[in-house]
Amino acid sequence: METSEPRPPKSISDNVPVHEKQLAIMKLELLKKISFFKCLSPEVMQNIIAESKDIFLNDQEILFYEGSDNCNLYVILSGSILIAKGPNYTKHVTILSEGECLGEISLIDQRPRSASAIALGDTLVVEFNEEIFHKFIFPNTEALLEMMKVCSSRLRNDLERMSSEIQQVSNFTHDMRNCLVPLGTAEVFLDQALKILCGTEDNHQKRTGWDKVQKGYNTMLSVRNNMITMIDQSLATVKKVQSKYIKGDFDILGLINETVDEINCHKDLQGKPIYIKSGAKNSMVHINYLDIKRVLQNLILNSGYATAKGGAINIYIKDIHDLVEVSVEDQGTGIPEDVKTLLLKENYTSKPDGNGFGLMSCTEIIRELHNGKIGFESELGKGTTFYFTLPVVKSDSREPATTAAAS
């Protein structure tokens, strides 16, 4: 959704030629339709209206931003307001119209806004600040109870919508697993072809290139098995099935090489050599193998997207006390200051076909499931380095190694 540059709200008197008395009557009639206002006496209602503020919004103008400390309550007198989440307002929550209120949750819990409010067309709202709430509504228990009912109703609607979305994802995930079944048939055919290429039968001779076919076959099996594991984990999460999170001791250097081999044909990595440099004496880490591979895939592909053709991607491994740090360095243009605060916290993406889930997934895997740290360093014009740490497996020291994998 495209939005214009936000402008400061203006007084209704500057924009709408409505007689003050007529406007007051309009407000009173609309407020009477809202449960927690109609509990109040006519005198209190008149006082609230007198102390309220009228705000006129042009189309696409922002009433308040997600994360802002604005805790005022608003009622829409005319027009409509889009409630949306995300840095680009891509997640549409709902659309509120004439006579509906917004902002009551932040008014009650005094926490930052959970979403942004954007005008759809010319919109007129009336604003009630915290002082009005505490002065006129807070002392009235009936009004407070009605406000709680409004909040409860909205939370129930949100939960129902979330439940429906989760069910859709669950159904889709289940069907994805079924889509992988034909790979079993492909596996049989490839296995037969490999026997011919490798000369394992008496009447066959080993053919040139059999090793490349074997490598592709092994990669296909690995990706297929990883996909099935991830799908099963997702279905178990949706079904609330308790499953053990399995970790083991693995060589992070070997995992990085394997990951690069599997994804270096991706369009964002073509023509961009990937260099893997290890200065770690011990690269054995205690991890969930598949999840750390997911982290590496996300970070490497993001670096490939940021790096121009001809540029290189560097992957470093080094010791930090009882941890191993892995960093992925691109040769991109760097991350703007206003975006830095969103990364690792929001579903932000700069890719036209992206959804921003990758970095959120990396953050959960490293911080919550491996008790590690994940972060980044970036400078405009010089590129960005993402890094994460993992617990090392104490063993005999190893010689530093350096490998390279060109895509």
C-alpha cells in the first residue's frame, strides 16, 4: 500500500465548514451509539465533547504509527480508517468506519500502539485524550465494563481470524508433504541411472560425469528429507504435539560447505563467488543441524541479493571464548538507519518477492533455541555483515582451515 508523506493533523475549523453547534450535535448522536459513552449522563457527554479535539485527515494521512506512545482514544465521525501493521503497512488488520472507535487498548494498558491507523479518503475523527478518560470515563464503572466488552470482542475476533489463518497454513503444509511423494519415484529412477553411469552392472562401463550426478542425487535426497522434517515439525507445532528438540555435535565448517553447495545455483548467487574462511581452532558445535542450515541459507541468500554481480560473499568462522562466531559479509550498499531498528524485530524485507520471515526465523533459532547471539554491522556504501554465535563442543584443538566455494 502506498502512503503519502505524513502531515500534521489540522483543526476541523481550517478544513470543514460545519457550524460548531451542528458538529456538536453530530458528535453527540454518534457517541450515543458507542456502548461505553451512552452509559454517561447528558451533562458528562456535553463536557467530554467540549474538551475533545476534532482532527481532519486527508486520504492516506497517518493518524498514529505502530509503536508510538500516543494513548488517545478516537471516534470516527465520517470517512474510514485502515488499521495496518508492518513498516510498509502490508498487513491489513481491519477497516473501521463512521461511528466506530479506535485506540482504546493503548489507552487502557498505556503501552505503545500495536498497529498504525491510516485514513482512507477524507476522514474526520474526534480525539479524547487521557485526561478526559480519567476525568469522565474512569470513575464510571458501567462505562469501564462496556469498554472492556469492546476490547474483549475485538480480541475474540482477532483470535478467530488467527485460528482460521493457522488452519489454512496447516492444510497447506500437509498438502506440501504430499507433493513430495513423487520424489520417491524419481529417487528410484535416478538410482537405476546411477548404477548404469557408475558401471556397477557387468555389461556397463563407468561414464564420465557420474560423480556430478551422484552429487546431485545426494543433494536431492538431503533437501527432500530436510523438507519432510520441517513440515513434520510445523504440523506438530500446529497440533500442539510435544516433540523433543534434537541437538548433536557437528562441524560448522562442514555444514557451511554443504549449505553453499546446495544453494549456489540460486539466481541471487550467480556470478558471486563465496569464500569460506575459518580461523577457529575448534569448529565443532552443539546444534540442531537442520535449523542452523536454515539460518545459513537465509543469511547467504540475503547477502547474495544485496551483492551486485561480480562482488563476493565472505563467510568467516572464529573463536570467541566458549563460542564459535559465524559471520556472513556482503558487498552491498548497506542498510539505511531507519531500517536498522526493524531488522531482527519486524517482518521487514527489501525484496519484491520477499515476506520478511527469514530474519525473524534466524532470530528465533539462534536466540531462543540455541541461547546464542545474532546481530549485524552495516555501513552505507560498504555493505553489511550478519553474525551469530553457537556453543562450542570442547575437544582437541584443530588447525585453522580456509576453503572456497565459487558459485
